[in-house]
Amino acid sequence: METSRKRTYWPTVDWREMTPQEVDIDPAQLAKMHSYINEHVPGLHGLLIVRHGYLAFEQYYQGFHRGSYNSISSATQKLRLTKHGKGQLRENH
């Protein structure tokens, strides 16, 4: 898929989907990642990969599913702290 192509939609209700191959993702690498997560990341509830505006990978773990409720407060906190940390690094260099 050409990366310079502009997206023709914005997801409002749901993401449009493409296969990993259609968005230049190696399915063998996704399979390795999935196996690793199953063995080593017991707290993960779900993983979605969006590339070029299309959902290319969607997998849930620990009995979770697309309709499951997930609190994102911890994830939001980590993103905020990461952004703050990057700002600190820029100021010091």
C-alpha cells in the first residue's frame, strides 16, 4: 500500500479493515508477537494495530473481547508521563 495516499474516510463508528499483507505487515511477525504475548504478557487484555488508517490486527486475551469494558486510566497516565518525560529530555539537550 502506498503510504502517501490520503485516507478517504475517518473512523466514526468502526475502523475499516485490511489484511496485514495489504498494509505491508508481515503476518509471520504478527504470529510470533501473538505467541510471545500469550506466554509472557499475562496482563494484556487486547491489542489492535492500525496502519495507514486501517485495522490490520485485532486480538483479545484473558477472556476479553471487542465489547469488553476496559478502564484506560492507567494507559492514559502512562502516555501523559511518557510525553512529559520526552519534554524533559528535549529541555535538557
